[in-house]
Amino acid sequence: MVSSKHSKTLIAVFETPTRSNVRWGDIEKMIVAHGGRIEERSGSRVLIRFNTSRAVFHRPHPKPETDKGALVALRQFLSDAGLEP
């Protein structure tokens, strides 16, 4: 089920200029709520599967916020996979 928080997170991912305060945990929850899957990989890597698209991302650390470069890559991945606000 897609809650209003998940919808707000999706909008935040697609905002321009790119934000620097989107929490990675919120992104993962939003992806799962929209039907995506998250698989653990080695270290801080996670494989995200959405529809027929796949991509590997690094969880941010030590801070929970995603950096702008990763957010731009995630935005492109979600757009290619058919998920946009």
C-alpha cells in the first residue's frame, strides 16, 4: 500500500534542484510499497529490482541521507523502470 509518506518521498526524489536531505531508509520503504524488491549485497550495497529493471546502489553512511549524485542516479533508474510522481 502506498501511503502519503511514500508519495512524498517519491516527489522528493524527483524534485529539482536535487535535494540533499532524503533519507535512504525512506527511499527503500517507498520502493517496496510501490512493488519493488530490495536485496542485500556485500558491504553497503543493495540490489533494487523494479519491474524488469535492476540497479545496485550503496546505502549512505555514516549519515542516513542520500547524496545528490546517488539521488540523480536513483531518479533515472525509477524513471526508466516506469515509476514517476
